[in-house]
Amino acid sequence: MKNRLDTIFWGLLLILAGALALAQQQGRVGVFTEEFWMWAFGALSLVFLVRYLLAGWREWGWLFPTCIFLALAGILRLATLNNNDSWIATPILGAIAIPFLVAFAVDFRKNWWALFPALTCIMSGIAVVFEHVVPEEVIGALFMFAIAIPFLVVYFTNQKNWWALIPGFTMTAIGILVLLTNYLSQWVGAFVTIVIALPFFYVYFKQERSWWALIPAGIMASIGVNILLTAPILGRFAESSIPSGIMFLGWAATFEWLWQQRAKSPTAWARVPALVCVILAAILIVLGSLNQYGMIIALILGGGYLIYRGIRPRNEISK
């Protein structure tokens, strides 16, 4: 019944279009002006809106012709008012975005992908309207956020989709970075690596079985700390090998933590890379301890480790 109704609907539209073309050819109808097409597109939009309402709000595909024809009518109206601004075409972008937003609202778990075209169209429209007012970095950041939001929605609607958190969080961070690019130029590398590490930390502490997530988290966070410690503002300390040693200590701590969890996770192998990283860290810190800063850091780290050994429960030491 539904297919028959759609067939009759399209048939009537084609017959109407043919009748109008024939009347125009025979001179019964004058030249189609902009005002004529404005009303024609408005009428078509109304026809498709009725068809959409009859089909039910879940049949969001009917909103494409509804919104696009309405946008075309609006554009022609603006044209008749001699409005030739560059943003005159933005209604089309909004017309394309609306059906996708409705698709997302109908079933956000299944149609999460609809946010990509919807938000992209919205951001494009904003860019066109405010291109002479809003700085370029703000527009770029908005596009990054538009890409990030669908991934974040996928994760927070079903946290089993942990993979979506990584691109979502990364795109959000890049958007923030673009906004702050003029203020954080020397810290960009550290910011990016630490931001990449954060979603892996979240996945690890959120899901006990995801022990593997601690590896990229610890490695990337340690690299970020290393970049921070090599900033020119730190002078001779930044030029020494100590920052690299601290990075390897971070890696060692990551694998050591995994080894400590070997009773509930298959991480008994982690002791080997932990020891290797400790040895490398010790070599680099000793080489860098030729200056006073290296010696101070070595003493503090050594003291901290001894305190940890002293307060740790005896049953853990015996292991």
C-alpha cells in the first residue's frame, strides 16, 4: 500500500510538471519568473511536508525535498529583494542538515553517523555567515568539534564502544589546540601527546579488562612530560639527558604497574620491559647528573622509591 501511494504521488507531480511545461510552450502561461519559482518551490515544500507527515516522523528522508525546496524559495525571495550577500546560499546548508538531525533524533544509537553531515553543514553555514567577523582559528576549531561530537555521542550512549572515545577526545583536543595556537606554540607537542594519552587512561580505569590501554597511555604521557621538560625556558636542565631519563622512568612505571596486576591480567611479561626501561633511565640520569639539577632529581627519585618500599605491605614485597 505504501509503495502504491508513493508511486501515485510521484506520478501526480510529474503530470503537473508536464502540464505546466505544455502550458508555457503554448503561450498560455507567461515566462516563469523568479517570483513564480519562489511560489512553486514553496508549494512543493508544502506538498512534501504533507507527505512526510502522512508517512510518519521516522520517515525522515522526505524532509530532504521539504527543506531543500523551502530553502530555494527563501533564496529566491532574498534575490528579489536584491540581497546578493555571500551568505544567501546558507539556507541550503541548513536544509540539508535538518533531515540528518531528525534522523539522529529518531534513533540516536543507530543513526549516530547522521551527526557528521548535519554538523558539517551547520559549521559550513556558520563559516560563510561569519567569515568576516570570526577569526579563522575559531572556524577551524568548530569544524574539529563537529567531527568530535558524533564520536563522543557513540561512546557515551554505549560505553562498550570505547574506540569512539579516542578519535572524539583527540578531535576535541585538536580543536582546543587550534583555538590556543597563538598562546601555546612552544607547548603544542606536549599538549598533543598528553591529550592522546588521556582517553587511554580513561578506558583503562573504566574497564578492568582493558589492561592494554595503559601501555599507550603511559608511553604517550611520558613523552609529553619529556617534551615539557625540554622547553627552552628550563635552560641547561632541558639540554641534559635527564628529561629523557624521566621519560624512560615513566615507561618503566607503566610496565611495572602492569606487572603488579599479573594476578588478574596476563601481564607477567611486563617485568622485562620495566627493568630495561629502568636501566636506560638510570644511565641517562647519571649522564645528566653532571650538573646540580640531575643530582637533585636523582636523590629525590631514589628517596621516593625507598619510601615506597618502606610503606608497601609486606605481602607485596614477598611477591
